[in-house]
Amino acid sequence: MLLLILVSVGLSIYCFSIDDPAYGVLSLIGMSPKIGMVVFGVVGLSLLYEGHYVAGVIPLLLIAWNIYGLKYMQKD
């Protein structure tokens, strides 16, 4: 949960600093439990498309980490 908050707020600050407030607001919506990962995917792919490669990969890595955690780190 802390990682999600840090990525969301950090990505939002980065998006506001590059004068792209729409992605900044969308990355804050990424903390939502229902649509958060979809929004992170959209923000990540759009940042990759615009040439912000490091900032675009971070939300996609968070999605991959969550999928890995759901699939392989469940306690039996």
C-alpha cells in the first residue's frame, strides 16, 4: 500500500512538473482500488509514447509487481 501511494504521488508530482496536469490527476486516481491499475497502465503507456521512458516504466512495473504478488506470493 505504501508503495502504491509513493508511486502515485511521485508520478503525479512529475507529471505536474512537466506541465501535463491531466496525467497528474489520473495518477492520483491510480490509488483507487477498483480502477487504479487501469489508470496506471494508461498513464504509463502515454508517458512512454511521449518519450518519458523512466517515468512511463514505473507504473507498469508496479502493475507487474501486483500481478506477481497476487499469483505467486499467496500463502497456502
